[in-house]
Amino acid sequence: MIVPESTKIKLTGYLNGIGFGPSSRRTEPSRSTHADDAALVREAQRGNTAAFEELVHQYDRAVLRLAVHLTGSEDDGQDIYQEAFLRAYINLNRFRFESSFYTWIYRIVTNLCLDHLRKKQSRGRYLIRKGSSVGEHEEVLNRVPDQRSGASPERSLVGSELRECIRHALGRLSPRERMVFELKHYHGLSLLTVAGLLNTTESTIKNTLFRATHKLRLQLSDIR
């Protein structure tokens, strides 16, 4: 499918105009939305761009949060987010309804993020950071505030140090191990869903998660 340049510009402009809220655990959409998604996909396959824009609208923030979280960079996350929806649009006629659109777009995003992490690892860049609006660097895990009432500065400091240790430990996992661990524990996806996203079996994902957890426990064993 050849995408007219005007359509690319329109879609990219639409994606650029979408804001996103703070990172939060993402749970799977209810099953009742999948039939509606299928109807929208069929309309979009017939050339109805409004139907595709509705699909983007339903999953834009979730996809952007996922991309930013997994890459550890707002800039990289934005790029992957736009690339994911452009790929979905270009390849929409290949969608065969063997899975939900939700699973399909998440699979595109996770594969793009996995490729991104592998490239970073091959360049020796294990520390995952994100660029702030003033050009400085801030640890991704430090984006999660301590929202407990009466949290003391001392407790906040300990929490910050712990997040720093976890960040370093996660950076030492293989890209696939990190991906599985974060999809399961930070995004609340089931192992079966993660297996579907990464195009493998649930038992393989279980083994990958076990290895990732074991490595993290070893690296964090000195923390009291």
C-alpha cells in the first residue's frame, strides 16, 4: 500500500498534536472494545481515514506511554510511537483479524522498542535515560513520585537511591529480558499477552521472566 505524502503529513500532524499523561500501569482493554475495533479496521481498510484516526485516538496515549517507558527516552518514544502508527496504517490491509487491533499495534511497538534497545546495547549504551525539557538527563524510574502521605525527605532519598539501583540492574538485563520484565511488572500485562506481543510461547516468556528476576535479585542482593 502506497501512502500519499499528504496523508503521511496529516497523520504525522495528528500524532504530533496528541498529548500524553504521566506514566501509569497499563491494563488490557476490555474485551467489549475488540469488536468495535474490528469494525473500525474494516472501515479503514476500505479507505475511511476517519476510522483509522479513531483507532489512533483509542490507543494513542497507551502506545506513547509504552514506547517512552520501554525506550527510556521521550524523544525516542515519540519517534517509535509515530513509526508504529505509520506502519500500522501502511500495513493495515494485511491485518487478518487473527488477533485484536490492540495486540497488533502493541506488537508493532514492542518490536520497534526491542530493536531500539538491541541497537543501544550494541553501542554499549546500557544506561537508559530520558532527556528533560531543559536538555538535562533524568532517570526514567525517578519519574515515579512518592505519593504517600507524610513521606519524609529521608524516605524519599532512600526511595530515590533504590530506584537508581533498580535502573542500573534493569540496564544490565538483555533487551528481551528487560522487555518481558517491564511488560509484566510495570504494564500489568499477562504472560500470555506478552508471549503474543513477542511472537513466542507462554512457557518461553515464563523462562525469560525467571532469568530476568533471578539476575535482578542477584544484582540487588546487597540492598537492605
